[in-house]
Amino acid sequence: MPMLLTDLASDVPPTDEELGWLQFTTLLYYLQVTNPDNGLVRDNTNPVSPASIAALGMALATIPVVVERGVIIREFAAKITRKRLQFLFECPQGPGPDVSGYKGFFYHFLDIETGRRVWQCELSTIDSAFLFAGALTVASYFDGDSADEAEIRLLAHALYERADWDWARNGGATLTHGWHPESGFIPHRWRGYDEGLLLYILGLGSPTHPLPPESYAAYTATYEWKEIYGHELLYSGPLFTHQLSHMWIDFRGLQDQFMRERGSDYFQNSRQATLVQQQYAIRNPMGFALYGHFCWGFTASDGPGWRTRVIDGVERNFFDYIARGAPFGPDDGTVSPWVVIGSLPFAPEIVFPTVRYFSSLHLGADRLYGFRPSFNATFSMEDSPTGWWVSPYHFGIDQGPVVLMIENYRTGLIWNLMRRCPPILTGLRRAGFLGEWL
């Protein structure tokens, strides 16, 4: 076992061995909470949790890391991947409520044994996008001549290509959030900057049912460019929205029309968003415990619950699972270590010391599944080892950014794979991106 992150001075970058250990403990989630019969991955570590298609997409994307880091040999990883894609492709699709998906998209949550819809959840365009991105990752990685690797490529592209992106617009320019068989399309649409950037690139790149270019123009038309703490950026409050598309696409030096007009790119924008988050914590306008240079990271996360407490004479409102953000909130004192690591490629000089500080809080950096996903030091709890609230579960969609962004920082593996993925290249070009590698 390597030296812990707390064993070195906070201003010394972690060694490759230390990063590798954190990456390994985190990716074990996808190996240990996966149904071996069908490859479905639990949404979180609660033993009654269903499968999440977004977590499954991230699990697929980590397979090249698992092979390249020597965790599973390529031959067996290919068999696992092929079996998982085969199950997904054979899952029932149709307009009824008791299936796995419709029009090529998948329901957000599936029964981990049968693969059918649970909880009357939505047919989710964004979660399907994460699944498709993971499938295209393994299609790019497994480029060999074996029967399993050839089948992976066929199944991955078949899954992606049957999605009807034009249907998902429901007659409008932008994509809807999803659909319910009981009530039809969700009224909310993907507009303004967020993780939907990946969604549109995948939709534009489809060779079968593509989005028209005007869909991307409509998406960017509601962007908000702001100056915050001296940083100019395309604003989105939760930090994860500046990361999830970047797990697959290296936006360094790539610009669409919006970014060309502002002399920036989405990679630099994510750096600015990361710096804003740290600056918000330093200012700490609401006076939450521990916030500062080395304690920040505000995003969609679990929380103490919908409660109100009076703490040191101040009435505090706390939240359950919600998309927290900075600097405009919502904020209840909850911090997420995983989202800090997700910004490693953008701002390593502030991520490294923050990760070391989190390690000193004994949040599980060297243990199974890595850091606990969120904690709140303002919300005290007598029965907690830390003395305050810490999330009892790990979440599948929090593990992926840690594994993939550490790997992109170390080797650029996923970015390099997706540079040769035809749908990604087509989608970027149809969205108007120009740049060196494109």
C-alpha cells in the first residue's frame, strides 16, 4: 500500500503512485457493485439501490483504465464488456411502462436483475448520453480482431445509433430532459451551459437520427457570460456541470462560435469555474464550518436532509440530494471531495492541496471506493466518527469523474481514445467547433 496523501507536505504534489492508489480504490466501485449476470451497476452502495444507466456509462468508460492499469487482462475485460453491451441491446424497448427504454433511449433507473424500469422514473436523455459515451469509449478502445472486440464495436454503435434524437426534441429546437409513458415529454429542456454539452455533441454526431445544427445554436443562445471575483466565464453553478462532458472530450484549443467570440475555450472555462469555487469558499459569505483555501467543491450531492437547525444563534437550512453551486447557491455547508478531483486537469495547483486537506479529515481516501462523496462540518452528529454529517453511501456517478479525470491528467487515455471516435468528431464539427486536433 502506498504512502497516504497526508504523509507529505500539503504543497507537494502527490506522486503518481498516490494518484494511482486513489484511482484504484475509487474504480473498485464498478467492479464490486455490478451484477455479474448482466453488467448493470448500482446507483449507490445502498444494497436496495437499482441500477443507474449513467453509472453504467461511466463504468464502461473506466474499462480502458482497468486494462491499462493491469487490474483485468484485456481478453477478459473484452468478454465482460461484450456481455454487458449484449444485455443492454437486448433489453426491451417500447412505449409501455414496463420496459427498459423507448426510441433508443433508456430509463434513468433499471431493476438490477431484470433491466426494466423502476420507480416510474423518466426516460432520460442526459443519462442515456452518458451510457452512449461509455459505449463509444469501449468501441474506440477495443480495436482488435478477436470476436469479442469486433462484437463490442458492433453493439456499441448499434446502441448509440438507434437513439432517435429528433424525436427527443418534441418539435422544438432544443432537446427535452426526457419522457414518461404516463404523461409524455418532460416540459424542461436542455438550454444554457451545463453537462448538456455532451448531449448535443452526441446528438449532432448521430449517423441515423441526428439533431439539426440549429439545435446547438438554440442551446448556446441562452448561455450566461459573467464576471465573478475577477474571473470571466460561461456560468453554471454546480461544478460537475463543468466536468462531465470533459471526461470524454479534450476541449483544449477547441472553440465553437461562442468561445471564439470571447477568446476562450471550454477547458479554460472549467478552470475559471474551479477557481471561482475556491474563491467563494475563501470568502465564505454564509459562515460555514471549514470553508477556505483547502475546503471547497459545491455540486449535485447528497446532504444532511431537509432540516432546519439553529447553530450559534443562526437558523440554518439543510438540504437532501440537490444541485449545490457557487457563488449563487444553493449552499448549506455541504462539500464534495470527488468534484474537486474532477477538476484535476483544469487546476492541479489548487486541487492537490485540497485533496491533501480532505485526506487529513479521514474521509476514506485510502479505503474502499475512495473519498466519501460529501460531508457537512456545520451539521454536527454525535454518532459520526468525524463529529459531523458524512454521506453514508457512495454514488456511481461520483466515482467516474475521479477515475477518468485522474487518468486524463496522468496519460490523456480517454481523451485520446475519443479523438478517433467518428460520432464525437462529427458532432463537434456540426456544432461549429474548430481547433488544432479537430
